[in-house]
Amino acid sequence: MRVGWGSYRRVSDELLAYVAQLGIKDVTLTPWRYEAFESSMPVGTSWSFDDITSVRDRIERAGLRLYAFETLPIPLYDILTASPEVRADQLEAIRTTIRNLGRAGIPVQGYSGHHPKGVGRTTRTYPVRGGAEATAFDLEDVDDGQLVLDREYAEAELWDAYEEFLESVIPVAESSGVTLAGHPSDPPIEKLGGLPMLFRSVESFRRAMDLVPSDHHGIKLGMGCWSEMGEDLPEVIRAFGEKIVYVHYRDVVGTVPSFYETFIDDPDSNYDEFEVMRALRDVGFSGVMLPDHVPMMVGDDNWEYGSIRGRTYTVGYLNGMLRALEPDGSA
């Protein structure tokens, strides 16, 4: 097991140097449609081999490795809610991208169960320790009548479209040496803005993994999302075991329908972070663990579900737990 670093925006040479100074080797990028800054990669079209190798080479010049893209060039829910004709073109763009990832030696392509507008929160300024600001969700504050898209969607039609997605892309992932990793819906509720949130439970993830079984398809263990579901994280880890591709370390207080994010060491949070790391070791997990959403701390002014300082604190905390778990460095 090792600690990585994720970025939503295009990485600067300064950030890469900072990450290298933290002793991190693995970097992930999360392309999306952001209003406040430029995404780490274009969204809405396939990524060419040159697109991928350009950012890969820049990361490698800093002594780091591009481990994964955490979201698709076309977000999953855009694909699931598209017309059959549009979806066919989108799937071809995804297949092209996966082939190019394989050629470039990028081992993982993630995808997200979030609706088209991203992670659903009702505030991003919830006060936590020392006045730091975190995100929170309360279903009572959601306008039930406001649709995310142009109409309501039935859960069955989204599952059918998702199965088509898997049947289309998994064989390409297998032949390209790329592993797909699915992230839970956030928040993990039944429906949001007229859209069913497919990946909201252990049962839904078992269904997702069983539709088109493959060693090249697994899960991103988004601890915050599983925690929001009210699941016991060590039990989730034991249930999915070798299907865990990589890990997001995020802590939460409360469960659906009302919760807020917090620091990784918050004694009021939903799970014991060290017990979770021990469970990962016990199932043989040997991949990357990423600081996920963290509170916004004083001195940081660019919101990316938290702060550079918050992520740095989490990196140190994770490394400390790794050292405690395996003093000889064998974790």
C-alpha cells in the first residue's frame, strides 16, 4: 500500500514538485466540467495518444507516475442518459481513449456514479474543527421538483444503458491492459433531481461487478461514500477484497439523509481509519490510497473539495498509519 495524490485541475510544475517533496510517487487526475478552473483533461471528447502522453511525460519529468484518470472523458451519466445514436458515438470515444491509455502505459481508468452536475452537496461551508469549512448534505434542503436533466429517468433504463456500456468497453480494457474502477454515487441516495443514483449500496455494486464479470473491472473504495451509506467499512473491504482497485480516504460524520465531511482524524467520524487500513492489508490490497475531500483550511483559497493543506495533513496521517501498521515498510 502506498499514498498517492489526486488533482482536479491541470497540474502545474510547482504542484508536481510539491507532491514529489512529500515523497509521493503516484498521481491521479480527475477531469470534469469545472467553473472555477481548467480541468485536468478535456471533457466531452476522446483523449488522443498525444493528449495522454503529454500530461504523462510532464508528470514523469517530476519523478512521478500517472497512475489513473479518475473519470471518463465523457462522464458516465452523460452516456447513460444519451439517445442510442449519441451513446454509440460516446462509447466509441471511450473505447478509443482506453486503447490510447493502454498504449501510454496508464493502468487505471476510473468512472464516477455522480449525476451530470457532479458531487451533490447542499453546502460547501459547513464549519468543522477550528473554523475549517467542509461540504455537507441534507436531503431536507434539496428541491424535489428540480430536475437535473430534461426529464425523470427510470432506474431500469439506466441499468440497461450501463450494461451496454460495460459490454462495449470491458473487452477493450482487457485487451489494452487497463482496469476500470467504479466510484459510488455521492450522495448515495435512491434518486436526485429525477435521476436514480445507481451505485448507492453493496447490492448495487455486486450487481455492477456481476453484469460483465472481468478481472479488469473493480471498484474505487470511496470511503466517504460507503460511510455515508451507513456501511461498516471493514465489512465492505472484506466483501469486495480483490475487486478494490484503489482507495479514497475521506471521513464523514452522519449518514444519508444528512451528513458532513470532516478531517480524517475526527473522533466523531463514522469509522476508525486505522482499523480500515488494517482491513485493507488483511485482504491483500497493495494499491494506491488517495487523500479525498478534505476541509478547506486557512491560507487556501482554491476549492477542490478541500485544500492543499488539508490533503498534505492527510498524506502525513496516512503515512504515519502505514508505518504503525508495518514498521518494516512492508505494507
